[in-house]
Amino acid sequence: MRVAAALKAKGGDEFAKPGSIIEIKFVKGESLSLTASRLLALMILTAGGDAWEDRPHRIRKADIRRGHKGNERITDMLQELHRTLFAVDDKSWRGKKATLLFSLISRSKEETDEEGGETGWIEWEFTPDARKLIQASETYAVLNRQAVLGFRSNYALKLYELGALRLHRRQATWRGDMQALRAALGIPPDVYTDFAQLRRKVLEKAKSEIDQLAHFRVEWREIRQGRTVTEIEFRFEPKSAPEVLETVDELDRHSAGRQARRDGAVESVTVGQGAIPAPRGAVSAKKPSEATFPVGTLRFGHDDLLEIGRRHGGGWDVDLIANGFREHMGERLEKLRGAKLIAAWKGFCEGWFNRRGRP
């Protein structure tokens, strides 16, 4: 919750989602649709560090419509969140193993009177069980709002969240059998019963979207008994600095043509100003659009860059990582400004830690 509050105060597109919510299990046969999953992400982003508190939270309907192209009914998404049940392992009053079933939101209000062109608001409250789960979570994933709203596959969004949650662990992997895989991604038991079909319709599509929109890549390994695939192991790896820049550019482009760009069928064109706004004072006293990566130490006058190195560099000396970053980027470093520089620096720090482990 401290991380969530800090990211919300900082502004920008990054927000923290509790690991306990990411890894929550759907009741058998149930899962959230893509639009409802996006709405839940926006709710968590909006609530920030206050998500655990017993109070209502509010979001403008215009902010929801902006992410959903205006063609989904907010009422339907709210009702889906109300009726979807989740399950967590718990103890009974006798101390025996038990399964707790609950919903994530207890009540909601949607303004229907939109006089004068006012788009209205929605208000909701998380259930006591959800708030308890959020508050007790010891892990979190840092997600990007534009990436979350950019996914066209619900399975890709779920795998993206799992990858973001594990990216900075010593072993950035997820492994499970077919039942665990279906539970983690919300795949109904009667859908894609043939693994070849599941690989083609779920895994390959999810990988292509994640590799295009996320700040990391995903690979998987199939574990077999004879000719039958019994387990899957996903491996998540941070992208290099140039790859992060390509991702930032892609998030800034219009979603129209994204599939073709992913398949290499069209020529890439960049539109807009930048997907992730540079934090104030992120690089130097210059304007974000003018600032470049400093030549000397980051310990004086570059607090935001220093904080990124400390947070994502795994305990390595930040100036040591910075020297590696300068050597890796070479002449390209002079052309980096603002959001792209921040994204490239963060991605390099993550890759440094991932390749070397802790000092």
C-alpha cells in the first residue's frame, strides 16, 4: 500500500496491484471478462494506497470509457464484478483447512443523471475480505495503465500481471500443471481441451501481445510425460533498453494497426508525445523534453534517477549501473529525453539485476 500511494502521488501510468489479488483463484467455471478485468485494474489504480480502507472510492465514467473506446456498458462490467466469486485457502472455525468464497466489491453506485453533458461518476466499496487480502499482501506488481488497456486478450492480461509480479524475484518463473494454468489465467475447463489448441489460441497470442506491450518478454517450456504435456513453466525476462524504447513508442501509438505491426505487416509510425510522462525533476533541472542522462554521479541533483536505480537495481551501486548504461547505449544516449530516457534507464536497471542477481 505504501508503494501504491507513492506511485499515485508521483502521477504517470504506473500503478501497484497487490500480489494477493493477482494470484487469487476464480471459482471453478468462472472468470472475469477482459473489460471487467480492465475496470478492476482502474479501480485499484484509483484507490491507490487507500484500497484497504473501509470507505468508498470514486472514478469518472469518462476515464473508464476512454480505455474502452466507449463501446462497453459500465453497468454490465459492474454487475460482472459483483457476481464473480473468488476463492482463497483459509481455516475454518475449528482450525481445519477451508476455502473462503467472496466477491471483490460489496456495493456500487453509477450516476445515471448526466445533465449538462456531465459524464457522471461511479462509486464503489471493496468487501471486507478483499480489503483484508489487499492489506495483508506482501508482494506487488508494478503495472502500466496503457499496457493494461492495450491488451486484447484476457489471458494475455493475466499472464502480464503474473510476469510483472515475478519479474524481480531470484527465480522469475511460474510453473504449474494444466489445472493450475487454467486457474491462473481463468481458462474455463471445457475450453481448449486439446493442448495444441490451447498453445495456439492462448499461449502464442498472449506471448505476442506481452512481447509487444510489456516491459519484459515471456517464454515457456512444456514439461511432458510421454507425449502428454503435464506442466508449463513460464520465464519472464526484462527487455533491453532499446527494446523498452520500442515498447514506449508502441504504447504511444494508436491501437489501430497494432496487430499488423506485431505481425510485421506494416511500417511503424510513431504518433503523439510519449506514453509515460517523465516525473518532475527526473533527469536534471532542465525541462523533461530537454534533459539528458548525466555524465557524472547520480548521487547529487538527480534524485529520481537515483531512486530508480536503487529500487530496480537489486542493491548494486547505482553509479556502477549508470556506467554500464552509458556504455551500453553509446551514441544513442544523447538522443534520449524525458519519458524514453526514464523507461530505458529503468529497463536497464531491471536487466542488470536479472542478469547478475544480488551483489
